[in-house]
Amino acid sequence: MPVGYRCCVSCRRTAHRSQFWRIVRNNGDRIVTLDYGMGRSAYLCPTEACLRLAQKKKRLERSLRTSVDPAIYDQLFQRLESPLI
Ligand SMILES: [Zn+2]
């Protein structure tokens, strides 16, 4: 994969990481955050289909090897409704 390219955890599409939401399990406290953070990361297309699939199949949990707070999914669903946030 070219430098800076990542793979969506739901549909396995590859694209530059700027095209994806980044979900991070931070080193140390293992808190899961969006966009920023240092640690293990998962990438997801900013689409309802990929978000729903990730939630249903627990793709983020599997990729990050931790539980993901429902609030994280809520925030992402909100982003679908207001993409500028
Ligand atoms: Zn995807």
C-alpha cells in the first residue's frame, strides 16, 4: 500500500488516510478517541453503510482489541448528519 494509505475496517477499501475517520485506542489509558491520539488506529469510510457495518460486526472492537463506547458510534452518526463538525 502506498505511504499514507489505509484500509477501511468495514469494506476494506483502501484510500489515503485523510479520506477516513480515524478511531484511536490510546497508548497507556486505552481510551478510545476520534481523530487525535497516539496508539493503535482503525480507519473507517465516513459513510452510513460502513459505520453501520462496523457497529454490527464489531469491526472497531476487533481492530482496536478493546471495547468501544457507544458514545463513539453516536458521535460518528452525528457526523453523518452534520459533516462539517
Ligand atoms: Zn468502508
